[in-house]
Amino acid sequence: MSAADLVADAVVKRFADHVAVDSLSFSVERGSFFSILGPSGCGKTTLLRMIAGFIQPDGGDIAIGGRSMRGVAPNRRPVNMVFQQLALFPMMSVGENVAFGLARRGISRVERARRSNAMLERVGLGGAAHKRVDELSGGQRQRVAIARSLVLEPTLLLLDEPLGALDLKLREHMKIELKQLQADFGTTFVYITHDQSEALVLSDHVGVMSHGRFEQLGTPQDLYYRPQTPFVASFVGANNRIVGRTAHTDGAIAEVATADGWVVHALKSGTIDAGDAVEVFVRPEVATLARSAAELPAGQPRHAGEVQSVLFDGANSAVLLQEERTRREFRIALPQTGQFSDLRPQEKVAFSFDPSRAVCFAARAGAAGQDA
Amino acid sequence: MLKAASDSRWHGRLALGLLLAPALLWLGALIVLPHVDLAVLSFRERVGPREYVASLAQYRTFFAEPLYWHVFVRTAVMSVIATFLTLLLALPIAWIIAKLARGRAGSLLFIVCLIPFWVSETVRTLGWMILLRESGVLPALLVKLGITAVPVELLYRDATILVGLVYTSLLFMVVPLVSSLESLDNSLIEAAYDLGAGGFSILRSIVIPHAAPGITAGCIVVFMLTLGNYLTPTLLGGKNSQWFTEQIYTQFITRFNWEQGAAFGFLLLALSTALVILGLRLSGQRFGDVMSRT
């Protein structure tokens, strides 16, 4: 592991009646893209603002580039931030916006113009220096906001959901652009978002945050294929959630029965004993769909269902089934072969999934009674 | 079809005309007509009983008599100083109301600024006199604290006039400043801070450019009010006040020289117009933008 650009050590922040960030420790490698993913109100913005220096932690320490940031004001930190609403200065031209930080460092006018023009060139906005901010499109403003920060060559670039305000198509495009920019510049990016697809696509590492703590910290692949908590399993990617009790456990695999008697099998995560309340998660693409049970892969427990609706979405098409006896909903991704393009509601089908690719957790407090 | 369309257009115009009528009447009867009459007055000279000729004599007198234009320049300079002091004092107040006070505290502070205006200007100014006159509260306090040996007369000084003018004008500066500071996105300030700017640099490059229309609007209103104020300079400055409005009053009421008074009135109007235009030029603002902020 190379040197860490950001180290948080037991950082705590309390507001009047709740703990926003609950003794959080993590480190971010130099040159990597790190995302903090969580629902709104999970404390991710508070964490980011503590790194930027706008709020002081109540406990613990944040070190940037190996230096403790205790008592260091935001304008003295080697950190720059891209704001959610971008916060470009409307009273200045694009060039002045980019040169703003350089001017504050007392760099000469000529040098400022040279560096800001070079930076605008690098983000594909060469020649836009004299434009007004409101003459730019959403994507161009985004790039100005990033250029304005990167021109200062910060150790760390913080991004506060910068894609949130863009429409879907532009957002997809900017995702790719951000990743390329980060690879080009090699600056360490810390990105916060509530959009799991942004976090998965962009990041080298993701911390999934909930109630001021990291539920899991790992690569996007880890989070997707090896979730360690039920929260991560349900928050990252689509998942079928089945709530029940373990009938008996057979080595690594648990047999789980729902209250109304549907029996499924899944890999145990953590210690689970017979009779425990559990949550089972099965990804839609893990399950196999067939018109007759004979076509299903051998050795997998078989289930029967009835098509409730077909959710056509190009490559992401899926079918929503009801398990035959319990009428519980189950979602299966449709294969790209077009084999099921004539599937109709009310059709009887069979399905199965590899129990070792489904995962089962001890139920969270208060979650056992709820159905997925 | 065509007739219906032209009918409805005619109705629209009639409605607009009726709605504007009170404002137009007010403007015409109370502002334009008296000014036309005053303009005519100012350009004539009395040569005998009920005998008048057109002349520039009234304006010539103004330039020939040093007292008149000394008072004129003094009024302008004092008004500019009062406006500037009001701005300096109002900016932090407006900042606190717009940015620091949350919810009810903000409106409470605003009301505190407003409360003095429930009392008439005369009573407020007399209040200052009670505080500042030789036998008043403040000189007595200074003696008691041992700062001065005998009670000092604090009235009838230029500084006293400025205090009174700033106090009277403060609200008219705070209101446009609060509204223009409220529209300043806090993330702009944070972004500037994040990019390495300090407090003064943020004020100069972010806050003031953003609030410029509000600042200009407040300055114009305060300057006009101060320049045209009669009561405060007269009561707090006494004979020393030498405010131009006093000269106008004297011509109309004491001397019964309406021609001279009318000419002075127009000179004051020209002065305030010229200084407002100069202020707009210097700050690079446009009158329309500024007025939409008040």
C-alpha cells in the first residue's frame, strides 16, 4: 500500500440530539478515487465538511498528506472542494474563476493567466476564459468547478455530489469524464454520493455509510459480490430480500423458511444458528429462469412461480415473479439471448439459484417482521 | 373577429389607464406641476410691485454670494460623509441579520432596527438633544466619570449632525443590504474560503460585488434623504448647521423671496442628480438594476 493522503482516526461529530459521525477511522491511498456512499442523512456531508475544515470534529483527528489538520482553517488546507451546486462565482469570468485561488496565493497576473488557461485547455474548455459563467452548459460548468480546484494542485479533491444537479444523460457522460480526469491528474479524489451506480463506476474504494459509521469499506466488486451486512446488500445494487428463520444449517449453507413456508438456501454470513431470524439476499442476475423445471441447472434447489410483470429496459430487462405458493415477489434479470422475449404475465415458470451465490445474514433488530 | 380583438385591446388599455390614474394624478398634480411653477418662478426677477421680468438674477446671486455656495458645498460633502458612515455601520448589521441570525432572531433584529421609526422624527431628534445638550445626560455622565471637569456642550457640532443623520438613515441602508445579502449563496463564500481566500478578500471579491446593486440603492436613498433633510441638521446643529435646506426655508418663509428659494430648490435638485449619476458611474451600476433592488 502506498502512502495515504487522507487518514481519519476515530473522528466523531455530534449535533444536539444525534451523532452524525460516529468514531470513524479510514485511510485513502494516494492517487486513488475514494467514494463515500450512503443515503441522505447518513453523515457523509458532515464527514466531507470536516475534511474540508468547515466544521471541527468533536473527537479524533484528520490528517491530510501526513499532516494533522487540527486547528487548520479551510483556506490553509491542501484540500479543495467541488460543491454540490458548484458555487462558481457569477461576478467573475470563467478565467477569473479558475485563477481565483492562484490570485489568493499572490501569484502574478501573467502566471495566473498562463496556468488557468492551461488548466482550462486540459479540461477541454480552451478559449472559454472570457466567457461568463452563465453562458456555459451544465457539463462545462462542472468542468470549470473542477478546473478551479485542480489548478491549485491540492493533495485531495473533495466532491460533494457534483453530478446531482445534472440530467441523466449528462450525468452518465460526466461519470466517464470524471474518471478520466482523475486518471489524468492522479489527484486523490474523495467523492460523496447517494447514487450507488456513481460510486461503483468511479471508485477504487467505496465506504458504505449508514448512521455515521461505515457498514463496509472495500472495492466496488467486494461490495457487490461480498456484502458484509444486510444494509450493504440492500443498498448496493438490486437484490431480492427474503425474511425468514433458519430451519437448519448444513455447513456453510443455511436452509431458511419464511413464515408462510417457502424454503430457500443461502450462504451464511457470520454466525447463524438454527432457529435464528435471518434475511436472505439473492441478486436478480444470479437466478436462472426456465419454462420447465427440467431445463434448470442440475443440483440447485428448484422453485416455481408465476410471471407478474415483464420489466423491459433494454439490457437491464427483468421479470417480476410471484412464488407459486406464497405469492412473494421475486425479481430475475432476463438473459440477453431474447429467449424469453415472448414471456407473458400469468405464465407459469420455474427458477433456481446457486445457494452459494445468495447470502444470508442474521436479521437486523426490528427488520425481522418486515417483508421485502 | 377583428372587431372583437380590437375591442378587447381597447378594454385592456382602458383598464391599464384606470389602474395607473391615481399614480399619474399624484405624479402630475403634486410633483410635475409644482416643479414647473417653481421653474418659472426661479427664472424671473421682481422689478416693481407685481412687475416681473425673465432673468437669471436668482442663479447669479447664488454664485456671487459666497455664503450660499459655501453652504451648498458643505451640505453636499456632509451628506456624502453621512452616507458613507451609514454604509459602514449598516453593512455589519445587515450581515448579522441576513447571514448569522437564524429564523426568529433575524426578524427580531430587523424589528429592533425598525422600532425607532414608530416615533416621529421630531421626537427622536429631541431625544438626541436631551442626551447631548450641556445640561443633558451624556455631559453629566462625562463629568461623573471624571473625563471632563465641567459639562461640555455636545450639540451644535458637525459630528453631532452626522450622528443624527446616520441614525435617521440607518434603516434605509439596512433594508436593501439585507435583501441583497440574503440572495448571496453561502456556498460561494465557502468556496472562496476553500480556495484560499481570507475574510477581507471574500468581502472584496465576493460579497461586495454581489451586494453592489443593494449598496448603491441604499446609498442613493440615504444620500437623497440626508441632502434634503431639514429637521435633523437644524435641531442638532442649530445656527452652526448651515444646511442648504435651511437657506431654502429662509428664502421662502422668512424673506418671502420665492424666486430665490425656487432657484435654490432647483440647484439642490441638480446637485443630488449629479452626485447620484456620478455614484452610479463610479460603481459601474445601472439605475434600473439598482432601483429593482430597493
